[in-house]
Amino acid sequence: MRFNALLRTVCAPILLAAVASAAVRNTPPAGAKVVRRGTTTSGEYSTVAAAVAALPNDSSAQTIFVYGGTYPEQVYITRKGKLSILGQTSDTNSYSANTVTITASIPASQAGSNDASGTLRIHTDDFSLYNVNVVNGYGQGGQAIALSSYGSRSGFYACQFKGYQDTLLDNDGTHVYFKSYIEGATDFIFGRRGRAYFGGNTLAIAGAGYITAHGRESNDNSVYIFNKNKVVLKSGVSSSTNFYLGRPWAAYAKVIFLNTEIAANINTALWKDWNTGDPRTSNVLFADYNTFGSGISGRTISRPSFATLLSASQANTYTIAAAVGSDYTSWVDSSYVV
């Protein structure tokens, strides 16, 4: 009995902390536009795009709450003014509990451009997305974007982004991705001028290819910084699948991976040039620090000459502020930062 009492005394605070961290979001906050699939309730919307279209034509802060369900549509957001889209969930801290999926299957060849194929297209500043899955289900055979992210001060929290080639287009502005799931094969995180920080995400390999293809074309401040992410194989993908951290879409590509757990058998070079005869490596910064995990344990890493193994002091300079600016505390949701 004394042991049981002691056990309760020790464990109770731990259990309470666990419960507190797993917040439930089942009802819309006051003033939010409400999306519910198949709704006939006055004042509600049956698609996310309809709720976006109903937002006031001003710069006021707005919220859209989406009830669980699959929404087959493309969503294009251009409205000026802060906007948050919240998905219904039993655990705001985890993408695995998400109940909302926005999905389309449009390739760039049909849409006319990478951006136009996006299932969710963000062309405005001050946007946040919580606990929503965004899917482009086109599959193999060409570029097909799930998320197309333009504008500044966008945050994506505990979301899922699924595609195959070019899943996530981070092309302009400042963006953060925390505690999310990003799936693809060929160049599945890519863009030209974006400044992005990826923290605590799961990067799932759906086939042979490259996690990143950064298209930085000059010595500007565009950069992708990854910290404390985990690389895994998508369920059902062969353990012999050949993949890399990245390759350069343009010759000034700048991508840094810090404290990355590799749980799949990555190519031991880690990084790749663009193509034979067209390397595009003359001014790249491809760097990593404290890369570990079962995918590289006991294997000899043979980085190419254009890649860099960072020292601890060098790694410490690649912070969230270095990626998106020192004002990040004014717009990043600190409860998700890892």
C-alpha cells in the first residue's frame, strides 16, 4: 500500500503534464468561420475555400475552424490580414491525431505551373495553419504540389503535407514548420527565395530522390535550416531506396541539417549535385551537424567536396533567427518551437 501511494505521488505530476500537453480542439473559438463537410447549418461553410471567400475584405485578423473530414478542393488565399486555420483534433501537439484533410490531385503539367497545382496556395502574409493535412494525390509522373507557400510570417504547426514530386514549394518569404509530417520523393521540399526553418518534423521518404532542391540563384538571404528532424521511410517503401538530403536546383543553394536522426539507409554521400554534366555546385552551402541514427550507424559517410561537416560553434549560428529574422518571436507560435 505504501508503495502504491508513493507511485501515485511520483507519477501523478507526470501524467498531468502529459495530459496538459495534449490539448483538445473540438469546438471553434468565438468569432471563427466554421467549416463542416455537408453542412446545412446557416452561417457554416461546406468547403474551406467557401469560408476563405466569405472573409471580410479588410485587414482584420480572422480565424477559420474546420471540423473533421476530407475536403476535396484547392484552396487559394490572397486576402490581406492575419489568418489562422485550425483543424479539429484530440491533440494539438501531434500531427498523428489530425482529422482534417484537404486534398486534390492536380499536376503542374495540367495546372500550368508548379504553384497553380498546389492543393493549398498561400499568397499573403501572416498566415498560420494548425493540425490540417494537405495532400496532392497525383503520385508519380510529374510535379504536383501539396503546399505552395509565398508571403512572409507563415507558420505551419502539427500538419501533414503529402505528395511525391515537389510536395512543398517554399518559394518566397519567411516560414516555419514545426512538429509536422512532410512526405515525398523527388525534390519534395523546394523553392527559390524562401527563408524557412523546419523544427521537430518527420520527413518521410516515399521513393528514390532528394529531400530538398533549393533554387537560390544569388548570394541573398534565402536559406532552409532543419533542426531536430527525423528522416524515415514511408510505410511500404523498400529499405534499399536511394535518397539524399538534397541537391542544388541553382548554384547558390543553401541548406543546413542540424541534429538530424536518419532512420533509413540514406546514400552515404548525403548530398548530390544536380545532374551529370550540370552540377550547379559552384557556390552551394550544403552542411550538416550531428547527423545520427540507424540509417548511418556503422557506415562510412563520404560527403562530396562541395558539402560541409559543421563544427559545434558553426552549427550554433544556424538558428531560427538566422533563417527567418530576429523578429520571429512576434509571429511564431512558441509553444511548438523545438
